[in-house]
Amino acid sequence: MIDVYTRMRRSAPSFEACRSCACSALRRASRAVTQHYEKHFRGSGLRATQFTILATLAQTGPLSISELSDQLGLDRTTLSRNLRLIEDKGWIAALGDDDQRVRKMALTPKGIKKASAALVFWKRADARVEPILRRFGLQSRPMVLAK
């Protein structure tokens, strides 16, 4: 595990336990993994976050914003901002629902084409992520639980 507080002054002994903060270490690891995927997505016309949304909808079919938010582990505000960007590009569209308060998002044919074209970029990034995980003391891929 990388010591994220190596440049701290030694005069704050009450904060020494923070040197092994799991939250801080995981946030740093998350940023490193995201940067890795972003680097590999260059040239695809997608950001890693956009691909994740498209790939999720490709696997699940239409989902309400609440369902998609839960599936991705994102708050609704962040997700709505990302959805707006890819909806404006025509990759997803809102579907009507019996309940007028519910807005379901679905891939469009253009979105399916975009996600399919970007899959090769994702595969390349995913095949090369292990060294980054190990650098942060993560021995293997995080377990993904099926819902």
C-alpha cells in the first residue's frame, strides 16, 4: 500500500492513524484506474464514464434514472449531468412510461453503434489494469455482484 501522507510534518501525532486511511487510499486508486481507462479511451469519442453508462444500458435494457443510479453507484445529480451529455449526442433517449414521473433511459441505435465501436478500447484498457490495481495493494479485480 502506498503511504499517501509521506510529506506530513511529524508534529501532529494525533493524526498519525490517518496515514493508513482506507478512504484516501481507495480514492487515489480509483483516480489512477480512471486515468488508465481514460487514456485508453482516447480516440474513441467517449469518456470512460460515458462508456460505463452505455455498456450498462446495453446489458440491462431501459432503466429509470433511479435504477441506473443504483446500478452505477452514482448520485442522481452526477448521473443526470452525464446523461444529458450523451442524450444530446443522440446515444440514449428517454422513453415514456405509464408513470409520468418516471423517465426511463434507453440506448438508441446510434448509442449501440457507439458503444460497440468503443468496446475494443475498453477491452484493451481492462486487459492492462492489473498492474495499477496491484500498485495500490489491490490483489485482483473488485468483486462484481450480480443483482
